Amino acid sequence: MAEKDGFGAFLVGFLVGGVAGAIVALLYAPASGDETRTVIKDKAIELKDKTVDTLDDSYKKAEKAATDAVSKAQDLIKQAQEKGSEVLKKGQVLLEGEKEAAKPKKASA
């Protein structure tokens, strides 16, 4: 869960930092209006592409984590079933032993 929160914070920081950097660059750049608009357009496209790449990577990581979680859950279920089966067999053996011990002994005549 902490990794998810950390990644979300990273993504927000990445986006905010990109926007802040673009704004500062535009405010201090000695360029005409047309050049500035072109730069804004290019930076917006670049930021969009980076965001899409980051989201794709995030989706792939989330998909892998989900697949790993399902696999681990299946392994745990299998182990629990095996342990339950072992306990059941041991219980049956003990029960049979107790039944034998509880049977009345035949006296020899």
C-alpha cells in the first residue's frame, strides 16, 4: 500500500514540476508571441507524451502486481488445502485409534 501512495505522490510531483518548469521557462524566455505559443504547444505535447508513458508504465506495473498477488493467493490457498487435508487425515487416524481403545475387550474364558 505504501508503494502505491509513494508512486501517486511521485506522479503528482512529476506533473506539477513539469507544469511549473514550463511556466517559469515561458516567463523568462526572451521570445515573441508566436515563438512562445509554439514553445507552449511543443511543451504541452511533450508533457502529454511523458504522462502517457508514465501512465502506461504504471498500468503495466499494476497489472504485474495484480498477477503476482493472484498467483501468491492461489499458492496460499493450495498450501492451506494441503495442510487442512493433512490435519483431517491425522484426525481420522487419531479417531480410529480412540475407537479401538474404547471398544470393550473380550474376556478369555
